[in-house]
Amino acid sequence: MSSRRRFLAGSAATVGAGALAATVGAADPAPAAAPAPGTTRAVPEDTTRPPNLVVVLADDLGRGELGAYGQRLIATPRIDRLAAEGLRFTDAYATAAVCAPSRCSLLTGLHTGHATVRANPSGAQGSLTATDTTFAEVLRARGYRTGLFGKWGFGPEAADQPSHPHARGFEEFHGYIDHGHAHQYHPARLWRDGVKESVPANAGGAKGAYAPELLLGSALDFIDRHAGEPFLLFLAPTVPHAPSDAPDHGPYASRPWTAANRGHAAQVTLLDSHVGRIVDRLRARGLDRDTVLILASDNGPHEEGGVDPGLFDANGPLRGYKRNLYEGGIRVPLIAWGPGRVTPGTSDRPTPLTDLLPTLAELGGAPAPADVDGLSAAPLLTGGATPAARHDHLYWYRDERGVTGRADAQDAGRATWLAEALRKDRWKAVRFAPVRDRALPDDQWQVELYDLATDPGETSDVAARHPATAAELVGLMRASWRDAFPRTAFGAAVTAPESVVPGEAFTVTAVLANGSARPWSTPALALDAPAGWTVRPTTATGTDRLAAGARLTASWQVTAPAGTAPATPARFTGVGTALAPGGPVRYAAEATATTVPPAPARDGYLSDLPWISAVNGWGPVERDASNGKNAAGDGTPISFGGTVHAKGLGVHAYSSVSYHLGGVADRFTALVGIDDFSARRSTAGATRATVHGDGRVLAATGVLTAATGPVPLDVDVRGVRVLRLEVADADARTSFDHTSWALARVTVLP
């Protein structure tokens, strides 16, 4: 059933503010005169239904573990049928040899020389940022309903923060946020949207509910609820990641294998059945011919928990496993299926999973960021007359501290060394750094070169015979890495003050950025504010054209009603709309401002003042009654070098605590450092403290340790409305970073 839907990415954008000028990028022509206040700028309707998009990402599934890629011991009939009916890639690549960096690159289209997350966590979870645009954000702008069910794998475990799936484009989410939590097949809790929900059947260590089944159920329900509209379904099950935990061993129960191997085979077959159930539900809803399904894995086969990948020939003829940058660790299955939409066949185009974002964008008629490393493979899927662009080369980076026996043997004992790999045409180079320093001179790396055309198993290192080729590929490796990769702005952003005073006007600014490669027409911005708050545009909110790389900026004067209670959060949503080449788009971004408590009327300690906001990653800020022990108003006793200070503020890096001074204060004084309590636990604590005033840095310490003692601060805060105290980790070892602000005090101007 090819349903026909009015596919509008939001209603017509409201344009206001008369003749005030809009701010656009330098490449953009001068804006046309804005329409009269209250008029609308109509966005044409697009009545062509784009395909539903289903992405299934297996966890640690080896390329050779599917029948379509040569598997003989494990049954995968449903996926094999999709491969026969669709397009099977022979040279598809994960973007890393382990989970977190691979998934980051897949979501954002950036390879591991540019991506935000470039390694598996060895402590705190890697996190996506507000500058990371995922394929969900790209498609949501075109009106797709977006849902993620399964493993996210990026921290922190908290709602309302930039790395949460909601903030990165997924409107619905059920699964695991934390990388380590995703190793549990019978978890006591799972996230549903922004809330952690208990799984009663698994309480107390019981195994009453198998998480992959729960998450599949949510995915099927998502299809049912959104059958009438284009949707993006991202199913990210944790199978067949270790442990080899399956509801039963099914057809493998009587095999003369270890329990780990029987369980692993059962997990792969379970994945196959889950994919089959997704396809069956699409067909039951009449959506199979309106859908493109893509299946892949995040890296090569694993050997954890006693699984023997050799038994299953999990990497086929390739060398290496999960954690290796040889072909077996990074070459993965990739199958695209869509009756009437995907041309059946086989492709040997080297295709990294960075290509997923631009491919999905093209299939969905959505603009994509122009600064991604991926290239669209959509023409290859659809059999278009224009061939899909091919990469000049592919790059991988590895910074992995975990090690397993087989992977280490393949790397000749170098599994924990920094490593890079690069493929260019038939040539593949892999190099290892004997120390954990990417800046190590090239001549101190160990470089290997392989000819994949004649040696796909990478059995013969030919670097000595082709030194010029090896040097060329090493040069491309160097060029592929950036310590930081600034992004071109894409989509909407909104800026509001952190704190506002009821009855006093303040400015909210929204931006619509065309980070794509083609211009947009009729761009416009609008601002949604809480009911009762006064909003008045102070610039034009629309123009006629937004060039590629340009921005439209609009501002509003906003006032909270007088008498609004302190600590009242207000959420502002900036909405940008435009007509892109593929159809109308709608981007939204949010910012929150909080009404402030009254400014201090007299000199006093911060521990006796209410804060505006407090962020602390390791528990509540220990102030007044917040730690559940001290009476309100007494502060937290702080000890430095055996001297106890009765008034203070205890935090744990990272922390940020803000206070409203309202421009009436004169000076801020404090002692800040690693307190005796933390020093007794360990001398490893190291932090840096910064004092901010209205967004400006007023004072900063060097590295604080127990040995350095506290640093005295005496800061001029005249005119400062909001004082913010920040403590950050200084040595990537957060466990002992308890820091204290003793005698933290402000004096008030006469």
C-alpha cells in the first residue's frame, strides 16, 4: 500500500517585525523586505511519500556469521532472504573496531579522525555534543517520526542533556543509554524516553524479561502507531554481544559445543528472527514497498565470554576480530532491502557506515550537513543512472585499552597500542604506535602494507617492496586526523540567558543555519515561549533565500510576568523553517532560562544563599540541607590542612553552581582546593576551578591537588548579575575529585 500523505515539515512559518533587518551569512544576498507583521510566508506542500527507513545495527556480529556471507553452522534464513532480494555489499566497513566510536561515526557521518567519540570508554562515557548532527535529526527535519530501540551507548545517564537520544533527534527511545549497562540482557531497568523505568520481571536478579524481546516489542509498536506517516526506525539490539545470554539454545541445544558457543549461535538466530518479525509487520501493515531496510554490524566478531569465532568462521577469509584494524575487525555485513525501491544485486564498492547519514538523507529528500565524511550510496540502492560517488580513501583510528587473546595475537601483541588504518583502492596500510602518543614521529610507528586485490586475508606485508605506496598512505593518515573538528552550523539553535529577573526584559536569539551544500528558499524563524510571557520580535524573522553555509538570525525581547516565583524554569523553542531542494524542512532547538531569587541584601556566605542552578555529576551539591545531613543555613564544614572552616561548599568535578548577585555585590572571596576528606581517600585528585561572571572568566586557578593546598581568591564582582563557580577534572581521573570552596563569601556594595 503506497499511502499518500501531506508531507509538510511544520506549518507555514510566521514572519514578523516589519522592516528590521535579518542577519544572514556573508555569502547570502541582501534580504528582501520583510512582509508586514502578522503575515505568513507559505511553504509549498510536498505530496510525494518518501520511504520509511529502518536501520538494524547488530552488536559484534561478524561478517561471516550470516548465511549470505558464507555461514554454515548458524541459521539466518530471514536475513539471507533479504540479501537475495536486496543489495548485498561485499566491501562494507564499520567505522571503528569497537562499539562506541563505530556508532558515533555511523550516526554522524564522521570517521574516527573527525568524530566526537573516538574510543570505547575506559572511564566516563563518551558523549555526543550539541554540534553533532545525527541522521535522526536530518530526517526529523523532513517530517519523519524517529524512534530508537536498543543500545545508545553514550553518556551521561541523564535526561535533558545534549547527548541524550531525544536531544540528538530521536523522538522516541526505549533502551540503554550507558555502554556498560547494555551488557545486561536481563536489566532491572531500562530508559524509556527521558525516564528510567524498572523492569519488574527482573527485580532482585531475576531473569523474567529478556531485553531484546522487550525492545523489539517497542519497535513493532512504533511501526503500528506510525504506519500512516514516514518514519525512521533505528533498531539497535545488543545481540550477539557477550555474554552469550539467550532465552534458550534452540536448535543448538544438542550441539557438542560449549555453552558460550551454543548461546552465541542462538543469539545470532534470534537476531535473524527479530529482523524477520520487523519485515512481517511491515508487510502486515502494507508498508513493505514503502520501506527501505538496512542491516549492518558495528564491528567484527567478538571472542568474549568463551565464544570461539573460529568455530563459526565468523570472519570468513579475513584476518582479525573485534579490536583489530585488519579486515576481519572492521569489514562487516551490509544489506539493503526494499521491494521496488532497492535494486537487487551485489556491490563491491568500498562502503563505510559513515555513508549511512547522507544515504538516508537522500532517500528521505532531506538536506544533509556538507562537512560529513560520508558519501551517499542512494544511487547504488535505487539503481539510478548516476553512479554513487566513491571515496578516495577510507580511514580508521584505534585507541583501545581492552584486550582479548585472539585479537592480540593477530596484532602480534600490539592490541592495546594506538593504531591507524587506511584503504585506498587496492592498498591497505595499518600502523601501530609503540607509545600512546599520536604525535609520535612517523618513523617510530610500525607500518604494514597489504594488497587487498591479491591478498584480502592480509597475510603478506609488502611495505618493504612498495615503500612509496606505504608512505603515501601514511601521509593520508596524518591528513585524516584532526585533534578537533569544528563543524559548520546546521539546523536551528536558540540562545537565552541562563537566569532572568521577572518584570525585566531580556533577549532571546534564534539561528537557522544552512550547513548543507545547496541553498534554501523562504527561510523563517519563530519563537515559542511559556504562556503569559511577553514576546516581541526586534529583528525581521524571515528572508527570501539562505545560501549554502549561511545563517539567518532573529531576536526577540522577552519578559517574564512580574511576580513569577524564583527558580521557575522557562523553555524557549526556536523553530526554523525553509524550503530545501528536497522539500520543506523544519528545525527546532530549545533553551531554558530560570527566574532568579532576589539579589543578596547584605554581606554573606554562598552557603547561606539560594543558588540559581547546580550541576554536579557525582551527586547533590553539598550545601545546606541538600546532603540530607546538615540543617539548612549551616553550610558544609570544610577542612584544609587540618584547619576547619565552618562555611563552605563541597562539590565533585564536574560541577557548576550559579548565584544571583544582581549587580549589587562588590567582591567574592574564597579558598578553593582538594579538601582533607578527599586527600585521605587518595592523593590522585586533581581539578581546576574557574569563577565566571555573566559568562566571562573572572578568575581561574591552576591545577589543584591535595599537595598544592587551597588557592585563595579575591575577585572583583562589581556589576556582575550571575556568578558561576565551575570545577573541572584536570587529570582524567574523576574518582577523587571532591573539591571545596571554603569561606565562599560575597560583600555587597554600600
